[in-house]
Amino acid sequence: MPQIIILAAGKGTRMKSDTPKVLHTLCDKSMIHYIIGESQKITSSIDVILAHKFEDVKNKIEKTGVRIHKQNLEKHPGTGGALKEIPFIEDKILILNGDMPLITAKEIEKFFGIDADVVMSIMKLDNPHGYGRVVIEDGNVKKIVEQKDANEEELKIPYVNAGVYMFKKEVLKKYIPLLDNNNAQKEYYLTDIIEMAVKDGLKVKALEVNEEDFKGINSKKDLAEAEKIMCNRIKEKWMQNGVIMRLPDTIFIDAQSEFEGECEIESGCVIKKSKIINSKIKANSIIEEAIINKSEIGPMARIRPKSEIIDSKIGNFVEVKASKLNDVKAGHLSYLGDSEIDSGTNIGAGTITCNYDGKAKYKTKIGKNVFIGSDTQLIAPVVIEDDVIIAAGSTVNKDVPKGSLAISRAPLKIVKEFYYKFFGKK
Ligand code: UD1
Ligand code: MG
């Protein structure tokens, strides 16, 4: 079993954010969780090195079961400094930068398939800016020069260090204590090991990797580009599983959502932390932390957290929050919050569950086969029993017993000829 060490202690200054870099998310899942997830497909011997906002990151990843370490950033800053106090346990050790969320287990495995003392990753880029440059002579890697330490010639090198390395245990044990911080950033660079190992005649091999999987995230622009790639991967996976997507470029699906059976998602939808089963989500609907089963949602509907919608039809401009709907029709312009609505019930246009009195939230319970007329306000807490009719425009502020009609309406007054008195004849 190999050991994987993930470097995630850096400040991520270029992100210009209070959030630690590795907690920034792509498709609602943090960079560090993607990397830990892929690493766990290969080994259970995983170390994560943290420092900046140590507690915040630690709390977020503790449950994954990885070993967590704190780097002494004052004493030993830099990617090499990060490894100064880490136990090297297994024979083969892979080092990953924590800011490469697009890396996959398949790519990581390639490093273990090469027979060498050191395997490093290189990419040939049109725009190598920001990366460490790899100096290659006669087809052999000589050293890595960081952007900030590179001379003009070296800056022109298109080969960059992708930031993933496989080292044999002895190599790290020997060279990590020898690293110094004699460079532009006054940091201990892990990358300096390459030059030392080459000089000592060790077998150093370069694995050419692709830019997409090894993309390092250093700025919010990088993050946005990586999120697009991740979102495409997620959508491709679900399309392969049988989900129909209309204009998938316009759809956002996060890493936590799941689909089952025959589902169709129209353009412009946003789906987060939800489970969609045999349902159709029409254009521009937003669904978050909800279960949608055998239902039709939208267009332009918003389903908010803790909602469960089964066998139902939710139409345009309907907002549902923390509600359970079973075999319900709510076609237009409604707010259904903290409610439970049972089968055969029809919610008229403009129905509002008034669930908040300014201090607390209350529940609305609506039974079977209820007909709620348009523009009804249901003042919670309130219970509407089975087989009830609520007349359009009613304000319902007390429970309605089974089989009844509830109507609250000011009498309509008709004043003949008033129009002409007011505007005159045209
Ligand atoms: C690093 C490489 C560079 C490579 C690039 C690929 C070094 C010296 N440079 O540069 O050659 O082209 O990655 O993306 O390694 N970290 C720590 N402790 C620290 C500093 C950083 O754990 O003291 C972690 C960061 O949290 C991050 C990773 O190491 O996850 C990389 O650090 P970053 O500052 O992004 O390195 P780059 O400048 O991108
Ligand atoms: Mg980086």
C-alpha cells in the first residue's frame, strides 16, 4: 500500500479570500474533499498537512479518517517545509498539492506504475505563467526553477512542474532534512529535491500529464475554470446514466446530487444536494436539498431545502420550502413553506402559507382532496382536513374540518354608471 501526502497548509494568498484555499468549492464540494476522495480509492494511508486556519480545515475533513498534521509555517514555510515533521511510512510515497481538485485516482495510479526513485509530473503549456519551470537537458530532467527564481531564459521554458511526485521513502528521508530556504520566497521548496537527486545519480523520471486533470488552483479565475470542468464531468456521468439534459452547458448540477430512473433536466436549471427520481425538471428551475420523485417541476420553480415532492406537479413561480407534497398540483405563483399536503389536493394560483409571524415559524397541514381557491392565505399554524373547499381570496386563520367550505370575503358592491361619472364619456 502506498502513502499519499496532501499539502494543504499554504495561505493561498492569490485567492484573495478569508476562506482557506482548499475549502473553496467546485460544484459545492471543497477541493480538499475531492482530493481525499480520489486518494482513498488508492490507499488508506493518507496524510494531510494543514496550518493556515488549521481548526477550520481540520473540522471539515476529520470525518474522512485521514491523518492530520500541522505545519510550522513560521519555522519551515514552503512545500518542502511542509514535509519536515511528517513520518514517511510506506515504501512509495506520493505527494499531491491540495489545490488540484481535478486530479483522478486513474492519473495518480500511473505514478506507481513507473520504476524510478522519483517520478515527477510535467506538462507542456502555451502559458506556463505561475508554475515552476522544468529544466530538461538531453531529454533528462535537471531541476525545477520556481517562477519567482527563474531567469529570462528559464521563464521561456514551456515545461512546467504539475505538482505531483512519487518518491521512494529513502529519498524523502535523505533529502527533506537537506532542503534550505535560499530563494526568492525564503521558503523550503520540495522541488529542490529533484536537482539534488539528479546530481546524486538517482533514477528521476518525468511523467507527462494533461493540463486538465493537474490544473492547480491559485486564483478565483482558476477556480471558475476548474468548476466548469468539474460540472461537465458530473453532467457527463449522469447523462451516461440515462439522464436527458437540454442544453447541458446552461445546467448546474453539484457533486452531491443524484438521479435515478428516467429524468429530464431542461436548460438553465440549478440542482444542488438533491435526489431526483423519474422526474422532469423544466427550464430555469432551482432545486436545493430536496427529494423529487415521479414529479414535474417548473418551468421557473424554486424548491428549497428539506422538501419532498412525490407524484406532484409544481408549476411556474411556485416556491416550496421544507414541505412534503404527495400527489399535489400547485400550478402557479405560490409559496408553500413548512407544510404537509396530501393526495388529490389542488393549490390555486397565488396561495400563500403564511408560516412566519415575525417571531417563529409554524406548520400548515392540508389533507386529501382539498381544493384551495386562488389567492388564499393560510395563516399557520393551521390544519385543513380532507375534502375541503377554500373559496378564492380567503384568509384562513382557523382549522377547517373535513368536508366543509371555508370562505372569507368582503361582499362585492356594484355601482352602476360609476365609470362615466369618474372619467366622463369618451
Ligand atoms: C507549486 C510548485 C510549482 C508547481 C506548482 C503546481 C513548489 C515550491 N512549487 O507551486 O513548481 O509548478 O505547485 O501547481 O512546490 N503548501 C503547504 N505548505 C506551504 C506552502 C504550500 O502545505 O508552506 C501547499 C499549499 O496549500 C498548496 C500546495 O502546497 O496546496 C502548493 O502550494 P502553492 O503555494 O500553490 O504552490 P505553487 O506556487 O502553485
Ligand atoms: Mg499552486
